[in-house]
Amino acid sequence: MNPISAWLGLLVLPREERRIRLRFLLRRAAVLRRMRQSTWGNGDRQCPICGYHGIFAPHGRPARLDAACPSCGSLERHRQIHLYCERMKPFSATDAVLHFAPEKHLTDYVTPRVARYETADLRDDSRLTHPRLNIEDTRLPDGVYDWILCNHVLEHVNDAKALAEFYRMLKPGGRALITVPVAEGMPKTYDDPTIVTKEARLLHYKQVDHVRFFGRDIRDRIRAAGFELSEFSAEWVDVVPFALAYNNTIFIATKPAA
């Protein structure tokens, strides 16, 4: 029954039953109002991507407060990457970029700033430069990209194989911008090959299509592929106004020039 029908239905009830039903509906409305107030943000936030000011929406399971911009749909990692790009100016007009599982927010930013922007995913999508591309074995040429962008993908695949592919495809001095969910309180990545069902992955990794939960050793796993590593994390001065996740880290993996 929709809310309007529920309220109109009171008119045909006997007085005592109407009083009990009315009390129930008022209590339910109060509970729903409190639930909304507890999941939606309660402060004025700003999206650096689209310029929206106001309350941000929850996102995820379980819901993260202040996660999604209700105007452009950007999440915490999109806004943090945008801030990194604005402040560090990482791209040049001569760069060739390969972007796995491309996010519109980053595509719109990078495309006009580089010479060549290519996209890749397992999706069979004609809008992609490389549809149906396996990140673990791309078959693309060696040493052709200045940048590889890979956000929240390595937790879905064999990260060692994917990182080896990144290293192979990058030019000397090229860089990969990588983000993944990281449990900084865990020294070692939780990676159990016997966890294969959707129900088990949801229980252990918090998402049905994840195959591991990265710990602090994500840094060692990136370096093991041959990369030098630097990091960019949000400062509190940015976390509050832009609704960023305080524990998100952008990993910049650089292929040695020599």
C-alpha cells in the first residue's frame, strides 16, 4: 500500500481502530524521517567536479554517509582524484592514457588534457576503445602509455597479473594511478582462493564481485611488479567540505625511467 492510500484508508475505519492505525502511521513516519536524517548528510558539502553545494546522499552497502553527490553522482574517490589532478597537474598535452573501467567524471577531465585517451573494460561496449579487454592479459603493445588509470578494479581480478601488464605497457617513466579499498588495520591482504560463491564473497569481502580485501601490504604488491611508489591522501581541510573518505589513498606507481 502506498502512503497516500494508507492515510485515506483511515476514513473508512471505526473510530477506535482509526485511532490505533493513525498512531501506527505517525510512528512509522517518524521512524522513516529519523532513518533519512541518519543516512543523509547533515552538513553543507561541495562537489569539486560539478560545483554542487548542499547535502550529499548515502551510497553503498552498508550505506556510507555523505558518499554521493546528488547532482553528478560522484563518489568519494572521484572527488579525491579530481582534487589530485587539479593540484598536481599530472597530465601533459603529449600524453597517451589507458583507462580501465572508465568513470565518466575522470573521462571528462582527462580527455581534453592529453594527446590520446583510450578506454578498456570487459564490457562489450562500442563506446570503449578496447571492449572485452582482459586486464590480466591485454595483448596490447609494450611501452606505449604515459599513464594507466585503474580505480577500484584490482580487488576484482588477479592483481599480480594486472600490475605486470601495467608495467609492460607503460613507457619508462610512465605512471599508473591506482585506487583500491584498503583496510589499513590489516597488515596482510585477505585473499582466500576457496571463497568463490557470491554469498561467501559478500560475507568476507563485503561485495559479491570482490576476490580479496587489500591490507597495508598493497604497497608491497605494487612494488613487487617493479614500480616505484608514491601516495596522495586527503587532508582534513578537504575531507569535510568535499565529503571525502579520510582513509582513501591514491597510489601512483612509476615505472623507473632507466
